[in-house]
Amino acid sequence: MNPQDNPGAGASSRFYALAARAEGAATAAELGFVACNETRSLVDYRQAALLATPPGRSPRLAAHSGLAEPDPNTPYALWLSAVAKRIAPQCAALPAGARVLPLSPDMLGEELAAEWGEWLPAHVWVLPLTGPDRGVDALLVLARDMPWPTTLTPDSAEFALLQLVNLYGYAWWSLVARPSRWRHWWEAATSGRRLRYALAALLVVLLIPVREYTLVPAEVISTRSQVIASPREGVIHRMTVLPNAPVKAGQVLAELDDTTLRNKLAVAQAELATASVEMHQAAQQAIENQNAKADLGMAEGKWRERQVDVVSLQREVDKLAIRAPADGVFVYSDPDDWSGRPVQTGERIGLLADPHALGVRAWAPVGEPTNLAEGAPMTVFLKVAPLDPLDAKLDYAGYQPVEAPNGVASYVLRGTIDGTPPGARIGLQGTARVSGSWSVFGYLMLRRPLAAVRAWCGL
């Protein structure tokens, strides 16, 4: 609508009408339509363009008169963006009371000025849209064939235009450029005295003395334990002791199948009895006949051979009963898994452990910066009692990495638990904290990133 078409309407009434339209805009597209199209009811122009100037990014065409959705990639839009980028410093330097820049080709340079006649008429005003932060968030370009006035009076339409642009600036800031709460907090935290206080507090925190430590998976073990292995090849007949049951020295822990061996022993015993009878007969004949003494020696040798066989088989039969070498707790898996299972000589069946000598076994990953010095303090947090940690001391750290239960290449650590805690028993799982030397908190937080950077760049 041309302002000359409604001569009875004053600039103030049109100003208030446009201000209400700008206030009612719910999106940036609606506000851009009002600024580029309906502002013509206040002042006359041929074309209008609204260019957003977000900080840190290139200007872009946000709205244009006569267009519902402008394309920012057209040659005209790209040229306007280049113009906005060139004049943005001049617009930011304008005084607050007169934020209008009369634009001319000689302000753009030769390359941009050469295309002026193709895109714009002779007389152009650039009006910066600013918010409460006084930053330029957008540029409103108004172009027409008639010259713009050089002096403004309070009752002129151009003076009302400058006031209206201020309202456009606040509306655009609230819809597009208004910073988030996080940005508000960041700007407040990084400005002036607060920034210095924050840096000082951060420096103090980084310099707090702390003790280096590493958390590793661990379990409670016995420091005095013996491996119970099969003394011979055979088949497990039955386990006579339940898992984790206390046993006495000499008590039978497991029995091997004795069917074949006892049959051999019975045959050997029968052969020994036969050899004994033959030797007795040869001895009687040697008394009556001197020529029978040679037969007596052969019978006696056969008897001794059969006696050795019986003793050897009896010794093997005795090995069928696997006995406890000392008092302790017999630790092994489910008895049903062992019944009828073939075993080789020396194959491990279980572990005889002293429940009163508790220790800890842990696995420190190879890539973990762990203090492996003997005597390093350890704190064990059991999964069943995380609020009652156990104190321990590192006794041994393996030199050769092995595969831990979680599948990670690790060093085996062994330690001794102080005293006999009531809640600890063999087999409990948890996490062990291996403590090292004293350092500062900053190094503790940055040691892994520093190690990764040094491994990557070699510095």
C-alpha cells in the first residue's frame, strides 16, 4: 500500500499499526514479511530486503519484498550478502540516535559496485536492526528511485521509520538472536571479574594435592593354599566333600573309579597266594632231595615278584582316594560336573585354602597407569559390602601380562588383607584401588589425555 493512497492517515497512526504487526509476529518469517512489505505503508520504496547477520557467519537473505520464501542462493541474494558483509562494520559504528546508512556504489569497491545498476536503484538506505545488546543482528535495505531526505523532523515519516526499525530490531532479537540461558551464563561467567575468579578457583582445584590411584577388578583369595591334583590317570567316581566345605588333614576329598585296578589287585593277590604255595612245596622237597634246591630258588623269586606286584597295585589303589594334605577349605566347582569325568595325572581338581589367611588378587590392565611397587596400599571394595572397604597391601606384581577374566591383557597383582575382616570370605568379587605417590589433581585428571597425545605425536 502506498502512503500517498491514504493521505488522511498520519505517520503516527501508521507507525502504531506497524508496531502492533511487528509485536504480533510469532516467527522470523512473519516479522521479515512485515518489515519488507508492510513498511511501505509508512514510507515509499521500490524494493526491500532483510539480511540476517548472525555472529561468526556470513550474512544471508532472510526476507524480500514481494517474495514469500526468498532463495538465498540466487545471484541477487549472494550479491546482497556480500554487500552486507562489507558494510557491516560501518553499520555497527553508527550512533544510537541515527542508525541509518545512506549506501552508495563508491562504498562497496569496484567488483560489487559494478553490479549495482543490475540489482538496485540509485538511492538506498541501510537500517541496522539491533537488540538490547546493541549488536547488529540484521540489516534492512530499502531502495527507491527518489532521493531519501537528508534532514528529518519529528513529524516526518522517515523519522517514524527510524523508531520503527528499533522495534523491528527488538522483535528480531527476541525471535532469532536472543541468547539461551546457557549463553547468558557463559557470557556472565567469562566476563570481567567473574572470569578471573573462575580461573583462580580452577587453578586452586588443579593444584590440590591428591594421591594417584587406579581402580582394577579384584577378588578375595587365600594366601595359604594348595592345589589338589589327580595323583594318577582315571575317572572321578564321586566327590566326597561339598564345595567350600571345611576339611581336616587326611580326610578323603574325592575318589577315582577303582573297578579295573581292584580287579588287577585281586588277580595279583591270587597269583601271590599261588606262588607262596609253590614256594612252600619247593622248600619241603629241598629238605628231602638236595637236587630240588634249584627249584626252591626259582619258586622264591616268583613269590617275591608276585609280592612286588601286589604292593605296587595296593599303592595305586591307595591313590584312588584323594586326601587333604592339611586343614582348610576345599574350593572347587559343582560336584555334578566332576562325577564321571576323566582326569589326567596332575590335573587340577580343586584348591585347599586356609580361610583365615585372606588376600586379594587383582588384574591391572597393561594400558592402566598403575603403581606396581611392592608395599603399595590397596583398598578393596566388595560388591556385597561397598560401604565396608578392606585394607590391603600389595605383595606381588607380575612382570608377564596374562589374560584377565574380562579378556583384557593385564598384570596379576597379589596382596595381603590386614587382619581377618568378618564380612570377607574367599571368592568374593569387587574392585581394588591401588594407591600410588602424591601428585596434584590436575595431573591426575590429565594424565590419560597426555599419555594419548604423547603416544599419538611422540612429543
